[in-house]
Amino acid sequence: MHETIIKTDRVYNGRLFNLDVSEVRLPDGSTSVREIVRHPGATALIAVDAEGKILLVRQYRVASNRVMSEIPAGTRDGDEPPEICAVRELQEETGYKPGKLEALGGFYVAPGYTTEYIYLFLATELIESRLPGDSDEFIEVTRATLDEALRMIEQGEIADAKTIIGVLRYARLKRL
């Protein structure tokens, strides 16, 4: 089942990711080509306020050509520890930092073509603490109860995979 990389060519160096094209040897000895998006990884947070509401960020996403409701998230800076990235992103995107941060595991975004792994966290006991956000992000913070967030998923208002995974993981924690 293992594939062996024979050679790799870097075809794109970007700000957020790089793109490699690799020739691989397949288990049967034949060869094939794999296009791999190399990504430093990211964090995403279910941030819950004192009233038990989940903080969501709304922003326009060019790739989907729509305004998306998502949980706060962001790309790690190099080898930045996931916990540090999570706290920084929460402060930049919502103006809060967690008094308590709990790891909820993580997941590969699309292992067929990218190395991106998202570390998922639960942030509670929120404290106002804003860091300057990215200059190219225009974000509106909203709040939803768990039931509202689940309804938003069912109705397609939340269509972002990391948000769906995070909300469902949180629902499982709350309802056990």
C-alpha cells in the first residue's frame, strides 16, 4: 500500500502554501504523478462565551464566491505551536483570548492532495483581548447557540468543513 517518492519538483512557492509535483512508485512497481499542496497546518476553535454561545466569524471567501460563517481559524506561522496559533487567531478574529483551551484532536483537510492538518480546540472562559487582524480580512463576529449552529449546518448556512467538524465534535461533547 505504500508509495515511494522518486523525485519532486517544486512548481510554486506561495505565501500560504507551496505546490510540489512528485513522481511516485506504486506498490505494483508502476509510476504515477502526485500533486501535493504543502501547507504548514492551521488551527480552528470552538469558542464558547459565558452565555454558552459559539463565536462564528463571517467573511467573504473568493473561492466559494460567498459570505461564509466559520469558526475562528488560521494558518500556523512556520513551526508555531498549535496552541499559540489558536490563541493568536482567536484574538485577531474575535477580540477574545481563552481563559481555558482544550485540545479536541484534529484532521487532515484533504489528504489526497494537501498536507494541511487542522488542530481543533475548545476555547472557554473568554477574556476580551484584541490583537490587530490581517489587513486583508474583513470579519464580522456573530454568535449562535449549539442548536442554532446545528440548524445552520442542516440548512447549508454553514458549509465550511472545519466548522462542521468543530460544531459536531462540540455537540458530541455536550450531549454525552
